[in-house]
Amino acid sequence: MAVESVGVWWQTGAWAAGALGLGALFLRAERRSRAPLIDLTLFRNAPYVALTSAGAVANAATVVLLFVIPFVLQEVQGLSVLGAGTAFLIPAAAMAAAGPVAGRVPAGAAEPVMAACLGLAAAALAATAAAATTAAAATTASGRRRSPVRHRARPCCWRRPPWPRRRWVWPGP
């Protein structure tokens, strides 16, 4: 496996080296500029760097969540596209509604409100896990065995051809 992917690792390393080189050139140009795009003295402030890094990680995690969860709901949980979209709509609506409300929370109450929201999210996840476990136990106790993934003979985007699939034979003389 490692021998087969040598070209991929080499290309990834080349892209990373190129990005680091361009970043070094950018930093050099910013230090020499009279009016830099980024004030580099900000990166000497440890709390600023910590909060900016945490925000970047949280943003990346949210993007991954938005990309991966629909696939998990469809492929692992066996939901249809409409069912996965509906299940995914609830947390998306909660995030959209929480944005304007979060901006109105006073600074002194920010930590208790965040702790309460995280506790509520943990309780919702625990309830979801308990419901899934209960449903699995009830299914097992009833003797009905069912796979959580609905296996299809062919993907939903494939269509049968409109003509019959028969081998064509030359009619002869």
C-alpha cells in the first residue's frame, strides 16, 4: 500500500513545501511594508493566538460536520435522502436561530449560558443514544433481525435502459 501511494505523498509534500514557501514570502513582504495587510504584532499576544486557533478548529469541525453527517445518515443509518435532510434540518435550524440570540447575551452571562447550552446538547445526544439503544433492544427482543443499512441492488441514480438487454444476433442470409 505504501509503495502504491508514493506519488501521492510526494505530491502532497510538494504542495505543502510550496505553501510554506509562499507563506514565508508573504511574511517577508509584510514585515517590509509600510502599510501591511496583517499587523504581525497581534501574534505576540498569546490569548489572541489561542482564541484565533480555537475558532479556526471550531470552524473546520463545523464544516466537516456539515459535510459528513448527511453521508452517515444515509449510508450508516439507512435513511433516505429526504429523511437525512429532515434529520439534518433540526440542528441546522438550531444553529441558525442561536446566532442572533448569542450576540445579545451579556458578557457577564456568557459562560453560564454557554455551559447551559452545552449541557442541553449533551442531554439531547444522550437521549438520542438511549432511544437508538432502546429501539435496537426492542428489535432484538422481538426476534426481528434487520440490518440498519438498506442494501440496494443498484444506486438510485442508475436507470434501466428503455430497450431490452438482449444480445444482438446477425439475422443471417
